[in-house]
Amino acid sequence: MLGTIVNTGTILTGSILGSVLRKGVKEEYQNALYTAMGLAATGLGINAVVSNMAKSHYPVLFIVSLALGSLIGTMLDIDARFQGLVGKYSKSNLGQGLSTGILLYCIGTLSILGPVMSALHGDNTYLFTNATLDLVTSTVLASTYGIGMALAAPVLFCWQGSIYLIAKNLSGSFFSEEMISELCIVGGFLIASSGLGILKIKDCKALNMLPALAGPVIFFLIKGLLG
């Protein structure tokens, strides 16, 4: 769990640093940061999709996952509930920042494969690399959305901690390379959609698509049982 603890710590550190840097920043500069984060999230999402699409052996899986996941998420109204909850404690658009940050921190090859490698082989290289990237990302996000971005840290800890425990107690083959690729494709679309929301191009309500991440997991569980 050392890698996850370090990763969580870097997000907290970056959030504090970014919130300090935010003080005294003019509105025009804040707007520039919003645009930069929107472009960055969109680009990272597209890169995750493109780089993993070539590895996919089930090209229809992400379509079905996104379609069904979006329907379920819309029925549950996850995005509105989350924004409403955050809105009770913040008058800014912290909800948008948190949703983007959580997706960027949690949904990626390093953040998924890292805890697996740590649990099975005691190798924290992926997590330390992810921690370095998250330090920079959290600093920029907090300089845009404020200290509230630190709330993403416990979410990351629970996410990576859960993956670590599953990998530690179940067969290592559960998190196969194929499943991680499919998860990253779906996650890439979620991150890109969050970026489009920040840029005010299209409010895709990325959080409503979160159930789509369960699609690849359920598919490979069924495939493993039948195989």
C-alpha cells in the first residue's frame, strides 16, 4: 500500500500548493486555467482511447458499456446528486473540478495497473510515476478550483486500495491486460467528456456515465466463468 499512500499524499500536497498559488490570481488568468484544464482533460481522454483501442479484442464492448452505463447513471441522476451535494458546501464550480480530478486520478492505466503490480510483486514503480503526474495535475486543478480539490485524495485512496486488496486476495489474472485496456478505453471517453464540459462545448454529465466502467468488469467476469 506504500505506493497508494504516496500517491494520495501527492494529491493532498498539490491541492494545498495550488490553493496557495490561487490567491491573488486575476479572473482572466483563472479563465485561462479553466481553458487549459479543459483542453488537457480532453486530450488525455482521447489519448487513452486511441492508445488502448488498438489493443482491444472486443471493439463493441465499450459502445455497449457506455450506452448501458449512461442509461443507468441518468436514471440514478448521479451527476445532479453529486453537484448538489458539493454545491451545499461550495458556491464555486468545485463539483466540476472534483469530477474531472477524480476521473483523471483514478481512471488510467497507471492508477489501475499500479495497485495490481504492488499487490502481486511489491513493485510500486507505476504508482510512484502516477504520483508524480498527479502532483502536477492536482496543483493546476487546485489553482483553478481551490483547496476543495483535496477531497479527491480519499477517493483515490479507496479506489486504489480496493484494487490492491482484490489483487492481493484473488487470482492475479482477474486484472488481465485485456480488461485494463477495455477499462481505459471507457475511462478515456469519460475524461474527454469531462474536458468538453469544462470548455463549455457540451455538458456530457460525465458522472452519469460512471456505471459504464462496470461493463468491462462484468463482461470479463462472465467470460471467466463460462471459460
